Amino acid sequence: MLYGTDRGGAGEMREVPELPELTQEQRGRGLAARVPFQVVEVTGPSMVPTLHHGDWLLVQYGAPVRPGDVVILRHPFQQDLLIVKRAAERRRGGWWVLADNSFAGGDSTDYGTVPEEFVLARVRARYRPLRKGQRSVWAVVAWAVSAVRPVSAARSVSRRLRAR
């Protein structure tokens, strides 16, 4: 698992996972989709309201990325740092990625298009852990109803992305 560390609130994670190397032939046969899932923790406010600090994400490495998907990628200037952003659109040279929280920054408006090979995984689901203060029956029921949600382009695109 990757555990988060807050480095300026850009939705960052501190360790880079060991990823299996796929050959061009394997990618062509669709074996990239069989790369295992992994759980990572979000730190920072850059993806609020879709993701919050402390959320856990189920990510799939090698999954195809479409505009609107939330993705895990290597930071363009610090390749050992993983960040979570929304893939807004494919451009020449890679992906234009955006933070859902326009006040947090740390996206393509700061560093430009991200090379395709830096986009590592697609976020499939978000899990919010139970807070320490949630002990009443109603608080636990409310948590259970909202704790696990799929993260898809259609359901969680922020207003900022829709306006573009």
C-alpha cells in the first residue's frame, strides 16, 4: 500500500509502487488490464469535493484512461512523487490533468501536459474510513451509506471541469 504525506496539498503520495514491465506485444493483447489493483491513501485538498484528505482509493494500473477519469500519475518534475488528478483531455504529448479544487493548484495549469507514460493508474473506487467521533448508530449508518463510492467520469466530474 501507499501511504500519503501532505506536501503542499496537491493530492500526493510518497512511495512509487513496483510496477511490472509490459512489452508492446503484451499491451497490444490487452494484458495491461490484468495488472493488479492497489489501495492508496489521498493526502491534501486538491481533489475536493470528489476526494478528501484521508480517503482511500482502489486503483487499477494499466487501465485505459478516458477524459474525465481520476488518475494516479507521476509528478512531471518529481517522478518519485505520485499525485492524483483528473484527466481532462488528451493533447499532443500526453494528458492535460486538473485538480477538482481550483484553489489548490498543482495541475497542468502549473506544469503543462503530462506525458502519457507518467499516467500510471485509473481510480476505480473511493472509500472514506470511519472517523473516530462517529460512534452513534445514526452516524455509523450514514457512514455506511456513503463510505464506498465508484469514481467515474460521469458521476464525479466537478463543476469546474464541466465548464471547460
